[in-house]
Amino acid sequence: MRLGIDLGRATCVATLLDRDGRLAAHAVVDSTAGTAESVRRVLAELGPLASGAESVALVTDLARRPHAVRRVALVRIASGSHPALAPLADWPAPARTAVDALTAVVAGGGTVTGGPAAPLDRSAVAAFARQARAADVSAFAVCAAGAPTHPGPELEAAAVLADVVPGAAISLSHEIGSAGLRERENATAVNAALGDWAAHLATEAARALRSAGLTAPLFFARDDGGLVSAEYFRCYPVIATVPTTACAARGAAAAAGAGRALVVDAGARAVRCLAVVDGEPERAVRPGPGPLAVPVHLGSPDIHEYDSRQAEPEDLARFVARQRERAADTELVYTGGGAELIGAPGAGADLRTRCLTDAARFAASSICRVDHEQFVVVAGRAEFEQRLAAVRDHALSRVVAAGAAPDTAHIESISHAPVAYLPAGVHRVTVRAAGRPAAGVPA
């Protein structure tokens, strides 16, 4: 059996699925301020069946379980730029204040076409590391120009940082972000800043599972509804800050048997809409505000939100109607604890149970997933096939690192195309790997 837990502001919901994916049991309790206490209470309500879980998937948003961000030291490896393009220049003031980052721009990096710009200034990196150490900062974000093609400068800089600051937590942009330097740098810095939040959440959840006698491995839902192991989540929390709506929407669409659905997720403070097509959430195609309202581009679901705390019913109806215009030819499906209050069809215990448990139920049945994007520079078809195979192998190794059972790891999708604005031979490759969560590794 597999256990899913949806840790919300108002309620904490647990679902237990049998080996055929059917709902075997569920429980709903009021949430408390403490993560561990909420999890312990819902497991106690679920009863002794929970002890048979082979894996546990936790769903929660950063806004639902906030935690102080940590201070970050950001290294950009690139040539100089205009002050308007300096590190963190496009961050909103509250985010800059919260992270209070140290920043440095050092010589080195490369180009998207694979050519080196300059040797890495190792002495400048070491000097910046000493500055960070003196300021008691041990979380680093490293972003090099050209890293999606040639990550060597980031790896070299990380070695220098680790040597000067033993035990440093180092986030590398080629493992996290997209092709654009600014969005990739932003995502990497946010990832570093969220390390304490992820560590606290993972530690508290694992403590609650142990106190309830569960030794099943712990997974966290990522923003598209896929799963990653607790250890992977600690390293890459930026990919798992808003998973609740994607899990709820995918679960609701599946329960309704809708191939194309506009799912309305009615939460305690907001109503969110997300289109789901063939089980997959619609993804944002442009950079937008991410965690801490910082501009990032991580291919997260395209969620449209309306603050419902002071809204009148007609306001919510107009919001949903606008979303229907955007997502034509879709079936309207409702989910979330407030679904009945905003006009979900039907009534009674069955509707309430389904809407409350959609997110936890989907997470319990979900699989591990990773997305990997890379630029490759090749001279011909044979070399391209070799590089493509290497990217596929890297994605498979990443999904196993994210908690997938090795014998189930597979390539779910792969796309590649030449980059039109660059010389011939430069291709952008995007690979999604997946696999069933491994069982038997203690939380």
C-alpha cells in the first residue's frame, strides 16, 4: 500500500491506496502549526492500516508551511555586465531583503555554443568564499555563462568553495535552471535560500513517521505532481514549492475521467485554476514569479489564482468564466475543501471526500520524475546520437537519485531541436525520466 498526505493550512488529509490504486482508507484532521504534530494526528486518525505503507508521499506548498530563508552567497561566472543586469537586479525588494545575499561576478564561464570565454578566476572565487565564511554564510549559488552546454566552470568553482568552506551547501545552475542566464541564476539562488525550509520540513515529517512506527521511504511532491525523495528535495527544494494544485488537479481530472479538464481548486485562501490535458498539467511557457516572487522559468504548471478571502460569489464565478475562455473545449472539474461553497455540482459525503482527498490520493499513486535540459554542440548526426544517448543516461541516473527504483527507471519523453538563433550544430535537448518510487529505504 502507498500513503499520501496533503498538509494544508486548514486541514491535513491522509489517503491509503491498495496495490490496485483503490482508496483503502482516508482521514482528515485540522492542521496545527507544527508539521510533525499535524502528520502524527492524521496518522493516528488513519489507524493501524498506515503501518503497512510501502512509501509515503507528502504534498505541501511553501506558503502553507513557511520557514525563514537562509542567507546566500551568489557567484556569477561571466564577463562584466551593465548594472541593470547585475545579480539579483530583477528581484523584488522583499526577496532581496529576506535573502540578504552576498554577490560576486568573477571571470570565466563559456558560451552556449561550447566555446570557453576565459579561464575561471579561482583566486577570486576563493576570496569570495573567505568573505562568505567571515560573514557566517555557508549556502552558495553558482551560475556560469554557458553552463547548460559546458558545466565545467561551475564544477571547478564548487570545488574551490568546498575547499574554503567545508560543509558548504552548493547549488549549481546547470542542475536546476533553464537556458537563460538571469532566470537560471535566480532559480539557483532561490534554491540555495530555501535549503533550511526543505531541511526543516523533511526532518519534521520523518520524525512524525518514525514516531508512528512507519519506516517507509518519504517522498515529496514536486510542482508538476511527480515525486522526489526526501534527500533530493533537500538538495533541490525550488522544484517543489507549489505542488498542491497540480496534485489536486491531476487527481480530480483522473477521478472525473476527463481527458481535457479545467480544474478549479478551492482552497482556504484562494481559488486556483489549472488546465489538465491527458493527465498532464498545462505548463507555463514564459518566465514568471516563482518562490519569493522572484522571476524564474522552471516549466512549472500554469496556475491562475484569485484571492477568495474577501471575494463575493459572483467575483469567483467571473474568474472561473475567464479561465474557461482561455481553456476552450475542457470539462469543468472542481476540487479542494471549498469546492461545495463555490458551486461544485453534486452534494454529500462522496463529493466532500473526493474533493478533500484528490491531492493526497494522486500523490500516493504518483511516480518519481525529473526534467533535464541541456544544450549540445555537435558536428554531425553520429556525434549527435552519441550526445543524445549521454543526456538520456544522465536523466536516468538523476531519476534514480530522486528515489526511483532502478529497474523501473525509463525515459518518459524526449525532445530536441536546433537553436535557430545560433550557429548550426547547437541543439536544445529536454528529457523527462520517470520511475516507480523505491520501497524499503527507511525515511
